[in-house]
Amino acid sequence: MGSNIGNRLEHLIQAVRLLHEHAAINVKNVSSVYETEPVGLTEQAKFLNIAVELETSLEATELLSACQFIENKLGRMRKIRWGPRTVDLDILLYNNDQIQLEHLIIPHLRMAERAFVLVPLVEINPELKNPVSGELYRQQPALKEEGIVLWKKVACVEEFLQPN
Ligand code: X6L
Ligand code: MG
Ligand code: MG
């Protein structure tokens, strides 16, 4: 997940909360919060990024719909490609599946090249491997990129959802 508009942490918390409230989704784990330099369109505000581990009975396409519903509920506008967003929910991995639909590609394209994805992902599970290549995400060179700062240490889902 990422956010770079308004109260970024609040947007991430609300998104995790809405996933948690979905009857078919269990939020298993959440990473710490990282402040990250924007990639793609660099002239925009810094992001807060997190990774979230879910358990779900939903198919990947149904999970995508749930993510898009949450993006819309939290006021996501799609004006500029790669532009600022209140919240962005991307499915990175789904079991060890490879999915290639027009609107959903898993593993997420180029996730292994983006430190803002890899750092929180590897924090949640250092043993995760690319289901296509078999490479460990923690071994990816992009993990060492600059522009990723630990912004808020998070120890568990409950702590994340009950900030004080
Ligand atoms: C060349 C061309 C190099 C395009 C990179 C990378 C484009 C990433 C889009 C790229 C390229 C993206 C976030 C972000 C975006 C985010 C941070 C994207 C989509 N989302 N930067 N940029 N965090 N730090 O969540 O990921 S736009
Ligand atoms: Mg994204
Ligand atoms: Mg997205």
C-alpha cells in the first residue's frame, strides 16, 4: 500500500481496517511504515508505504475488486498516471500463483525492482521468493536503493490499528 496525499498514515490505517472488516479477509501481518522517495513521477510528495499479509478465501480477481472498492472509498482519484494518491492497494503475490489477466498480473510487474515494495515485503517475510524465478526477494539488488526511511516501527497488526 502507498499514500502520498493528506494524512498518509490515517489512509493506510483506514485501508487496513477496511480489509480487516471484510468477512472473507484476515489481516495476518503488517510491516513497519516507511517513508519513500517517489518513483516513476518524481515531482510529487513522498510516500508512506507498507506491506500487508492477508489470508483470504477470495479469488485473486475478487481480492482486486475489494482493493479497488477500498481505494474508491478512501477517495482515490485517477487523474495523472503515476500521480499522487490518497491510497493505492496493489496485490504483489497470491500464494505462489502466476496470474496473467489483462487487468491483473501476479507477481506484480517490476515489484522486484522497487525498494519501496521490497523493504516492507521482506520485513514481513524474509523467505519470500519470486514464484516465477525462484529468487529470494531479500537478495534483490534493488533492496539496497536509497530513499527508504523507517518512519514508524510497527510490531503487530493490533498496534497498527490502535495508534495512540
Ligand atoms: C522508469 C519508468 C522507472 C517508470 C520507473 C516506477 C513507474 C514505479 C511507476 C518507473 C516507475 C511506478 C509509488 C511510487 C508510484 C509508491 C513510491 C509506480 C507507480 N507509486 N513511489 N510511485 N511509492 N515511493 O507507492 O510504482 S507510481
Ligand atoms: Mg502501486
Ligand atoms: Mg495500484
